[in-house]
Amino acid sequence: MRMRCHSMAHFMDLRAFILRARVLKLYRQALRMTRRAPVHARDELRQTVRAEIEKNRRCDDKQKIKFLISEGLQRLKGLDEMLDMTGNISTKN
């Protein structure tokens, strides 16, 4: 029985690790996308991306983190579409 409790704690740590990896992946994708923005807007866009990540840095509610990741992906998709419309080259394959 004790082994099971230990495994459950380890499992929860794994979930937190996976969520953290997803957040970092989203952050990297967003920073890469800023390269496509017009030169005069890049710094401000990078600062905005960083501020959004930092704003929720201390969040430990897994459901909220999942929601924020989903929201971030939607916002990233919107930015990608906007950059495509303005003629900036997509980094998609």
C-alpha cells in the first residue's frame, strides 16, 4: 500500500513536469513567431509574450494551467494568421 502512495506522488510529479514542458514549448513557439513580426514591433511583442508567461508563473492549479496553455495556443494561432495576412513568411512546414 505504501508503494502505491509513493507511485501516486511520483505520477503527480510527472504530470506537473509534462505541463511545464508544454508551457515551455508554447513559450518557445511564441518567441520564434515574433521573428516574423515587423522589425519595429518585435521587441514589444517579445515583451508581451514574456509578461504573459511571467504573470502566471506561480500558478500551481493544473486545470488553470491547461486552460492557459489552450488559450495561449489559440492566441498564437491568431497571431500566425495575422502575420500571414500582413505578408510575413510563415515558419510552418
